[in-house]
Amino acid sequence: MVKYKVAEIKPDTHFSSDVMLDSLFLLTTPPCAVTPEVLSYLKKWGFLEVFSEDEKILSKIEEDKNPEKTEHKQISLGETESVDLSEFTDEEDSVPEEQIPEKFKTSEEVDLSEFTLETTEPEKKVQTQQIFQQANPMPAFQNPAMQMQTAYQNFSANANQQAVQQQSFDFPSEPTSISKEEDNRKLLESQNAYDKFMEFINYVYTKYATQKIISLPELNGKVLELCNFVRENKKFLLRISPSFETRNKNFLISHSLRTAIFAIIIGLQIKMPYEKLIELGVASILHEIGQIRLPPQLYMNNNPLSHSEKAQMQTHTVIGYNIVRNAGLPLTIQLGVLDHHERENGTGYPRHLLKNNISLYGKIIGVACSFEAITAPRNFREARTTYEGMIEMLKNSNHLYDETVIKALLYSISLFPIGAFVFLSNGRVGQVVDVSPTSPKNPIVQIVGSVNPDGTPKRIQTDDNTIRIVRTMNKEESADLRKSLGDTL
């Protein structure tokens, strides 16, 4: 690793490999430049040095003098054939050829062992100073990026213990029930809000498609509203599932909204700072925007894609990255869009990154996007249940996803997700209506056909000893139950 003084870096300088603030925080990655705004913030926050893998800096002047080093017209897409992105992108949305360094085409993991920081054993409340403690410590700053990394570290440390040490919850033995009328009112309110967010995302995609405009202030305002609504109404939002017809008609819009909801839920679970939570939500909404430049038959196809079609489809992450980059969105959002198909074992695309080289937004959106795709209906298959989707994510075959992010999803929606019908060990049938903050396999269940003395639906906290969940109902059983109960459900 080579050390560079921030004061000596010229604006819009391009590095041939990742630029790091330390062993945890990625500042920029090829082909992104170190912009004047980034340099300004580094100086404002007091950072004096950054690190990069190579000694060579690709500045604009050097590129002009070395044209032979800029002939990178294709981006490798892993096991598929290389695709010329100029065939699928407009000129203004493509990365200038001279700005695509060789590192962008490799899958090498950056060796950060030289700059591994000594950490202390985390206590219940880990301070930023503890995480970044080293022999010659850098100044500790409570900026949102470091707070986000601290939150991720804390959740990861807690989730890896057998007894998850979370905040104490005043959880009643008899979960509070609400009347059927109130439940229906909240569910309808959530459905109406969901539809309005759908309309907004459709507006965002249409505005870009017709005017090439993405308004970050508009997105920030609406995503803040979405974050607040998800925080307050999660258990109702998770009971909303798009019909096949709705999803088929507005695939990108429906998928983007549901992915954003799951991503925000994960962000809330790891206690991400609100500034970063909003950025995550914006990146989630825009993560598939590159697909609007591809033929719709690629992502609406009823049949498996051919070799060349897969290669063409995989360009959407780079196209989307170019779109948000040219729109002037923050680098963190750009990387979330670019990295959401990267996988922990290096088999993802477009850069085949490994583990910690993948941005945190990319990790979270990757899990949210995959879980949404598993549990939503598609042209070529029916939706699987949320339980089946969660089981598949927990299996994490070939270690594709970040374990901490998967655990955050599990603890926020439970093993038996909200809305699922289940068979109980006492012979009754229930519907999962809320999660337990301390036990993801023992959610709160509303007993079908049973009410409290005051007339409200009876709810219980399942556990391993008294009343436990035996199994979930399959799709046919759930449909038959809904049909038989009708309005009484």
C-alpha cells in the first residue's frame, strides 16, 4: 500500500486501484476520480493521508501522454463473454475509455493486511475510538460514515453470539392486540402509502428516461418519508405483496420499491445513522435504473436467457452506475448501484469483488434484491413463500452474501415472516403479525378464530417450550384458509 498526502492530490485525479482512508473505509474505486468535493470533505474532517494499492496515479495529463494505456473498450463480465458497453449505453452515460484502468477488469482482492488496525474487545457500546485504535491513531470523528461502520461492527459482534446482546425490550408476556377494525385501517393505510411510493418511483424512472434528470433533493425527501413510514409500519408493510399482474406491468418499479423497503429494514436493524439510511434508500430505489437502457425482453423473459443475453443483462450495473455518476449523486450511492450484484466469494459482477472490497450499500442491496426476487412472482415462475425465501437466504450456498446482513434481515422480519400462516404445536392455526426482538424463530402470532375477552384478536408470543411453530402453510393451504374465513380473517 502506498501513502498519499491529501494536500498533494489534485482535483479529479484517477487512481488505478481502490483508495482507502484506512483498512475499513473505502473512499473511491476505479474508474471514479477523487473529486474536488471529496478533497474538500477530507480536509474538513481532518484526514491528512489516504492509501492506495499502486504507486501509479492516473491523472488526466498522464492519460493523455500514455494513450496506449487507455484502450479498455470492454469490461469483463466473469464467465460470460465480454460486452462492448457502447452498444447498450448512450455516450453521456458511458465511462470514458481513458478512465477505465486495468484494475477494473480484475477480481484481485486488495491486501489490507499492512494496514490492519488493532482493535480492542468490543463492549456493549463500542466507541469509534475503540474500533479505529492503533499505534499512531487517526483522529476520531463521529461523521455518519464512521457511525455506519460502527453500527455494522456492533451488530455483527452481537449477532455472532449465541445469545444476541441487544438493547433491553419491555416485551409483554401477552402481546398487545388491536381490534380487527384498527388492524384493517392500518393495513389499508399502508397499502395506500405503498401505492404512492410506487407512483413516485415510476415518476423518477420516467423523468430520467424522458429528460435525463435525477433530482437528489426530491429523492432524499421522499426516501426520508419512506424510512419513517417503514420504521412505524413495518409489520403492516410486510403483509403487502404485489399481485402477478401488478408486478408484471411495473416490474422495475415494484422490484425497486420492495428492495428499498427490505434494505431500509436491514439498515434500521443495524442502527444505521439516518443520513446513511437515506442514502441506502436512494441507492436501493435506483439500483436497477440501468435496466431501462436494455431491451425489456431481457428482464421480462419467460425463458432462460442465452449466453449473450446474460452478458448483455449483466451490463445494467455499470450502466446504472454511469447514470447516477453523471447525475452527480454521492459516491456511496454510485457504489451501491455498481456493487449490488457482487458476491462475497468473488463470483458476482461486474468487478468480481471479494468480501470487504464490496461496499456496505452493495452488500445490503444485494441481500434485499435477492430476497425480494425469491419471494415475488415472475413470468417464468410463481413466488415462493417468505419462509422459503428466508430459508434459502440463510443457507447462503457458496457464501454469496454477507452473514451479518443476512442476520440483520432475519432478526428484522423473523424466520417466519410477517403475514405467513403457521401450524402451532397446540393444534391451532395462526398468522405471524410481528417479530420478537430477541428470537427470530419465535415471532408473535395471531390465533385464527380466537379473541380476547374485549373482542380483540388473540395474540401470543411463541416459544420453544409451550407453544411453538410446527411449520408454515404452503401456498395452497393459505389460499384455502383465506377462502374459508373470508372477511372473518
